[in-house]
Amino acid sequence: MFSAASRKYPGIRRYTRPDPRGRAGAPGLFFLLLLLLFNAVPSVAADTVAVDVTAVYASNDGTSIDPALGTIRGKLRSMFNYTSYRMLDRKRRTLSVGETGEFELPGRRTMRATSLPAQGDKVRLSVQITEGPKNLLTTTLGLRRGGMVLVGGPSHQAGVLILLISAE
């Protein structure tokens, strides 16, 4: 909308804002406030996260791959240089934001996972893996709901332990 000065003096262009109290802006403002209200109310599902931890033993003893590993077999082969993979254990815990769950791992190890605040379809987990009093790993994982992170590392028997950590 141009002012009267710009009509009188065509070389001067001065823009004035429309009246915010006008009818055209009211439905848009109402819709925006409604949208903000719905985004501000957290859903019950977003307050909890189901954490699934699968312990896999990887070694170069033989060439077998456990059928229980399903579709993840190809990813294991592409990411790690071992010829044999066997699922040892699988545990699942549902955690609220701020809650810590403990997962017993093979080899007298323990993993503690704490659900941290996250937005949208993201999940954040503070993870600590210990062996007795010794801290093996402390990290924060960020992943999409339904996503998976593979953590390879601590030696186990003649190979290593690989943890598949997923969150929904």
C-alpha cells in the first residue's frame, strides 16, 4: 500500500503497513496461534522412548552369520571386518525423559542410557558403558525415532562386542 505522498510525488515511494487490526489478518493470526498451541503441547509418545540394545559377538572364527540378525547382516559386514557374527543378547527398556535405564552386557559390562530432551522425531541418549569400576565409553547419541546406531569396541573372547542401539 503506497501513501498519499508517493501518489503526489511519483519519485518518492514510501511503503506503509496495512492496519494490523484489519479483518484480513485476523484469521491468519488465529491460525498461527492455534498452530503454536498444538506444537507447544507435548504428546505422550514424545515423553518416552523405547531403547533396544542388541549385543553381537563378532570374530574371525568361522564364517557364520546368525539368522536372528536379519536385515542388519549386510550393514555389519560393510562396517566391520569380521567373518562371523552371533547375537548374544537383546534387551529393551522404555524410558521417560531424564530417566536412566541399565542394560547388562556380556563380559560383566553395563550400559546406562539416559533419555535426554529432543525435538520432533529425534531421540537423544546419554550413554555410558562400564566394566566394573572402569569407564569404557561416555557419549551422547542423537538419532531419529526408529533409527539405529552401531557401537563396536570392547574385546570379547576371541573377537569384539558390537552393540546395536535403537530407539523408538
